[in-house]
Amino acid sequence: MTDHNFSIEFFPPKTPEGAEKLRTARARLSELNPKYFSVTYGAGGSTQQGTLSTVLEIMEAGQQAAPHLSCVGGSRESLRAVLAEYKSHGIRRIVALRGDLPSGYGGAGELRYANELVEFIRAETGDWFHIEVAAYPEMHPQARSPQDDLKNFERKVKAGADAAITQYFYNADAYFAFLDNARKLGIDVPIVAGIMPITNYTQLMRFSEMCGAEIPRWVRLKLASFGDDSASIKAFGLDVVSALCERLLKGGAPGLHFYSMNQAAATTAIWQRLV
């Protein structure tokens, strides 16, 4: 796995207890030696300070970290200030996203799409940042068609993205088809597969509904059949996701990006099956 690009995602904790839990999880996950940890950014930049302080704490522990940055709801001026702050702390990697508007929020901001954000980061900071963008093997839930979605992805890459991380999925064929279609357009940046460990059926259904990730019928029915038996859900989830990761890596995925949900156990268990 050392020749693959392996990374882990956290969200900024909201409470002191959450921060403590994340420290414990991060200490365990650091033993897996990921290339970097990424830290999400709330709707409209609502967790901006939490994102930065989490990133700095990771860096102080000697690990690489990448803050997420979304443009929706922000002005060029506010984004310029964030970039300058990241740069001043020696942050070299960034995950650039359109992001979601916080509910009840009025305007969309000055930059409306992720490709505009990538263009802006390049114009402001040259090649200082290694920029990751999002990709959607099963199509972005708001895209008009898979073709349109691929064109959006192409725009982000042409604007200056270095690599991409996909939305999570459980159908390897969707990923490989997306990869083929991207290559046909001449897109040659690494497209790392986003991986969501399965530990909680209700939570997984809710997330997947929101982001348009499809749970194959056989997986869904099996998970539902376990009811509240969380040990069986986790054991089955581990089998399904480990097999998916193996197939992706064998099929040429350049790496895996784990959505850890600030937990260490599931990602560690999958990782141990892969090495």
C-alpha cells in the first residue's frame, strides 16, 4: 500500500469531548502512516476556525494536513484572507469544493462553482498549494446528467486541480467507468477513491440519501436484516468495504481516501486487511 496515495478525513470537533475523542482516533490512525489527513469545512465556512485549529494540531504532531475550502457563500476577499492565513502557517495542500449553503443563508457568494475556486486559488497563490477537488462516479446529485457532471469535473481539472477524491460509493464498476470516461477526455490527474466504512445502517442510509451515493440492494437488505445487531453490521460492513478496496487497488485506483467520521476502529480494520 505504500505506493498508493492513502489519506483520512476528519471533521472539526464541536465540543471539548469531541476534540479529545478526535485526538485519540488520530493517534491510532497516525500509526497507519497516511499521506495526509484532511479536515472538512462547514457550510458557508461555518467551521473555518475549527478547521484551521484541527489542521494545525495535526501538523504540530508531525503529520501532513489539508484543510477543505468551499467557496459558496464567501467573497473573494474572505477567501483571499483564508488562503493567506493557510499559507502563513505553511499549509501546502488544500481540498477545494463548491460546498453547500448553510440553511437560511441568502446569497451564493462571488464564486459559484468549484472550478472558479480552483482558478482563484491558482491566480492568488500560484503553485503553492497542491489542490484536490471532488469527483462523483455516480453523478453529483444536482447534476443534469452524467455527461454534464463529467464536463464539470473537466473544468475543475483544467482550472488547475492536481488530483481528485471521489464521493464514496460501493459499486466499483461506477468508479472504473468514471475513470475510463475521464481518461477519454484527456484528464490524467490521479482520481483517488473515497471510502466510507460501514458501521451504522441508519446513519449510512441518511448520508447516502443526501449525497446521492447508491447502496447496492443486496448490501442494503443484508444490513436491514441485522436490525440493532451492531456487531453483525460492523462485521458485514468490514467484509464488503475491504473487498471493495481490494478490487479498486487491483484495478488501478491510485489510492484510497477514508471518511473516518472521527473514528479509528473501522478504517484501521479495513487497512489491516489490505496490507
